[in-house]
Amino acid sequence: MVHLKVLQLVHLKVPQLVHLKVPQLVHLKVPQLVHLKVPQLVHLKVPQLVHLKIYLKKFHLNYLQKVQLL
């Protein structure tokens, strides 16, 4: 699974990262993500992207669960 994700991330184009909307990151309430600059995203290594992607998925799931509870 991890290897498949790595291959997919390797083929990601820079514009895809550039077009990430700030509001979406802000609503995750993760300061580190909010303050990320485009150059930092561009220079991220694949393992870091994989880790970030997994973290976002987990956070999103937790967020949805909390919202449903409310």
C-alpha cells in the first residue's frame, strides 16, 4: 500500500500542491499546515508527503466522527 502511494505522490505535479486552498488547511486547525508555504510543499520529500497524507486522512476521519456526534 505504501509503495503504491509513493508512486502516486512521485507523479504529483507541482501545480496540484500550489492549488491547495488555504481555507481547507485552516479549517483543519493544524498550525503547521496553515503556515506552510508553497516552496516548502514543493521541496517536501516523498516520505514526508506519504506521512502527511496518512495524517490528514486520520484527522479528517476523526473530525467527521466528532461532527456526527454533535
